[in-house]
Amino acid sequence: MAKIDKSQLRSKLWFANPDDFDMTALYIERYMNWGITREELQSGKPIIGIAQTGSDLSPCNRHHIILAERVREGIREAGGIAFEFPVHPIQETGKRPTANLDRNLAYLGLVETLFGYPIDGVVLTIGCDKTTPACLMAAATANIPAIALSVGPMLNGWYKGQRTGSGTIKWHAKKELSAGNLSYEEYTDIVASSAPSPGYCNTMGTATTMNSLTEALGMSLPGSAAIPAVHKERANMAYWTGKRIVDMVWDDVKPSDIMTREAFENAIVTNSAIGGSTNAPIHLKAIANHLGVQLDNQDWEDLGYDIPLMLNLQPAGEYLGEDYHHAGGVPAIVNQLMEKGKLPHPNAMTVNGKTIGENCEGAEVMDDKVIWPYDKPMVQSAGFLNLKGNLFSTAIMKTSVISDEFRERYLSNPDDPNAFEGRAVVFDGREDYHARINDESLGIDEYTLLFIRGAGPIGYPGGAEVVNMQPPDALLKRGINSLPCIGDGRQSGTSGSPSILNASPEAAVGGGLAILQTGDQVRIDLNKREANILISDAEFAERQKAVDAQLAKGRLDYVPDHQTPWQEIQRGMVDQFEEGMVLKPAVKYRD
Ligand code: FES
Ligand code: MG
């Protein structure tokens, strides 16, 4: 790798510009407010930013405030100067209307900070769902040396001797509450038990997924993803991360050197093996777009579909974050994949200067109840299918969470295996779903297909996590726990529903879902990877014309008004889920 010397440090543009000496002195006076000496700033030491995502508004990442102290010690030990600064908060469970609305806002803010201040390298403090892609996207655009530090998962949740996992327990307990099997007090006790400590969600939701994929991409130190937040190894990891970024500055290792097409291919394969979230294709596409790396939903199917699920974590399995760590974390998974020749690029470079293959070689599985062997996995072919048809040009489905009950009901016709047809019931956004799901006049039975639209990046600013729709109470009471759900929104990674989601283009921009009506017959064919409304071409064209006419006048009537300036700004320039929901004008900015 290229080496740079003191005179080539980016911060020199601020601190040692000979034509601008008076201003330089002023800058230094300002930065000296916090115990940094003039000697330090003029010493030619690299300035390392610590992009702080933790705050009282972002409790999943709040432990980073403590970890940052160890990051600083590592930076200082290696001869750098640490400047910690805030990143716009993104709390998955707190932000209305959705945390995903703020991913691009945090991205913009972080790009501006990295570009506009004297920062030679940066430690990205990742954890809660959208904090990870926001940070990696910004690092991709700024393309200055960057390393990610995960906050680590929460400790396992427990209730009456059973593991209770973030999010997942809520879906289960909610069904029990709706079916009348739990009191409200019991419900809240059970759900609260799933979050016993600082850290990100302990299930295989979007947080565990994105922290694991950051490691698989090579952007964090080996083993970084799974160490629980409060373990002492986590603090050690913080220290080593701080130390390492200083060397990365001198070696001039940039995000574009690490996050190559090869690295993304490794991440896709890893995602299948861990049973990662359906939000991952959106976020990885966004990061790739900001790097100019080609990637699409078909790559997810081509590279990832055949890879088995090896990690036994909720919602697909039984265990939680602590168990993942004790079983060996990402290195143990990657090593298993390598031994079977299934990791596409063991030679991909990582932030520690070694390849992912070198980092993970020999990493043992320490608990085979948690990490199953590649040849005897939990589920075969655990990746995503890429579906198309007249309803959308691309949507994904995570087939590994299809339950036996679901398979039996929909996918067991010997004349037509892996395909089913049903009557559609259509909801226009989440409020409509909540208002009408128990309406008996909809005639929802166990063969109904539930649709939701108006839930994409524009229809519901940022895209709603609503596609996993719970069946009506009457069906739950009969033991029907899930119906096929299809929509242009997202789904929480902690939910185990076998939905077809992230449909692009969304209804709000005139995609096929916009013409669907309750009562239409729809056919899903998983063999052919197709989803189609069964109506005549003439009928289709006529309905499309009506939708186009409405769009020509403005928004579709179920698409809500903007509530904030950012909602309006983002809606005016955001791309579809298949493009990673990036801000279209932003992708041309590199370095
Ligand atoms: Fe923040 Fe799950 S809510 S990680
Ligand atoms: Mg989530």
C-alpha cells in the first residue's frame, strides 16, 4: 500500500498552509480549547475523527460514548490526535415516521463533516440499524481512511428461563396478546426483558446483520461484530481500532481499497450463512452506489441463494448475540465458508492490512448448536430470491424463514410446487392496515394474500417497515400465524415472516402495486421467480392509465403530505429501494 509522509496529511491543508498563516493560528487556538497543545497540532500527527453515533436519543449506540475513551487511548498510543464529533442520531425504535428517513440525512451530515474539517482518518461508531450504512456510505463518498467499530450486541434477554430476543419477542408476544393468552403487564414484562444491557439488538435483525456484514466487507477488525457491548473484549476492540486507524492513515488505506466488488460478494454470501436481514440489499446497494461498485438484487440471488443458513439465531433459530460471540462470531462462519470453497474472495483486503482469508483461517466453531456445519445446516438455500412480474420489476423474498405450516398451506401442491395463487386484499399504507385488518367484510381467510403499498421511500418517507402484516385476530385464534405478505415497504429483520418486500418501483411512483385492487387474483411462482396479477392486458393498461392520470396531477391520494423540510427534500431526490434508496444527486460525488 502507498505510504504517505507528514507533509501529505490532509489536515496540513488547515494547519500548515504557508499562505494562510494567521488563519492557521486561529484554527489552532479554537481546537486547543480541549486540552490539545499547539505542539501537538503542529507536530504533524494525524487527526483522527471519532464519528460518535451514541447519545441519549440513540441508546443502542450510547455505549460508544464510553468506548470512545478507549478509542482515544489507542489513537494517542499510535501517535494520532483524536477529535470526537456527533453524527445525526438515528434510533430505530424512536424516530418517527421511520429511522430509515434519517439514514441519508446522517450520511449527508457526516460527508460534510469529513470533507469540511481537518480530519485525516475516521473511526465510525456503528451499531443500531441505520447507523452502520449511514457511516459506511459517508466513508465511501469522502473516501478518507476509515475503520468501523461496532458497539456490540446487548446481552441475551431472559424471561422465565427462556431467551427473549429484541424485536422477535415483540412479534410473538403481540400475537399472544391479540389471541388473549397474555395480560398487558405480562406482555410488557416479556418485551422489556429482551433488552437487558447497552448494545444493539441481540437477534439477527438489521443491526446484527449490518455489523456482521461490515466485518465481512473488511471494514472492521476481525471479531468486531459479535462481542457483546459490555464485555471487556469490546473495550479492547475499541483500543485496537483506535490504534489501527492511525496506521491506516500512514498507509493511505481508503474505503475504496477495501469495499470492492469482491468484498460485496463476500458480504452477500456471509449474509445468507448468518440469515441476515432483508434490509441488507438496500443498505449494501447504497454503499456500493456511493463507491461506483455494480451490485443489484439479482447478485443477491445468484451469489447468495444457494448458501445455507448456518447460524442458529432468532428469528430463524433459537439463540442470541452472546451465543453468537461465544460460538466464534463472523470469523468462524467465514472460515466454514472458506473450507467449503464458498467464500468467493478470500483474498479481499481488510482494514487490518490482511486479507479476510488470513484473518479468518482456522477460526474455530466453539459451539455447534449455535453455528451449524455447512454440510448439515439449519436451512438449505437460505439466501434471497429476486422476484419480478407485472407487480414490480424487482422484490426480494427471504425463503429461509418459511415455516413448515406455511409451506404446507401454500407450497405443497404436487402439480404446482413452489407456486400459489390467492385473492389479494390491499392496504394503502400502515394506518389503513391497522384500521381495517380486523374488518370482517374484507373476507380474509387462510388463502388470502395481504398487500401493502404506499410504504416505499416516497410513499412513506424513508420507507415503512410494515410488510410483515399480522393476520386478523380471528385467524390468529385459529392458529393461522402468518399469511403471505407483499409490499413496497421494508420489513424488520427481527420478524420471521416470509414476505415479498422492497418492491421497486413503488406504488407512489406508479409501480404495478398501484393498480392492484382488493379481490384481484395474484399468482406467486417461486420456481419462475414471478409475481403477477392475473388480469387481462387491456384491463392492466386501463388501470395504469388511471394511475398515471392521478400522478400527473400530483401524489396518489393515499400518499401523505410532507411533515418536515427534510421529508420534502428527500422525496424530491431519493431513488427506489432497488437503487439503495440513495439521494440521486449524491452518488456522483467521490473522493
Ligand atoms: Fe437499535 Fe435494534 S433498535 S439496534
Ligand atoms: Mg429494524
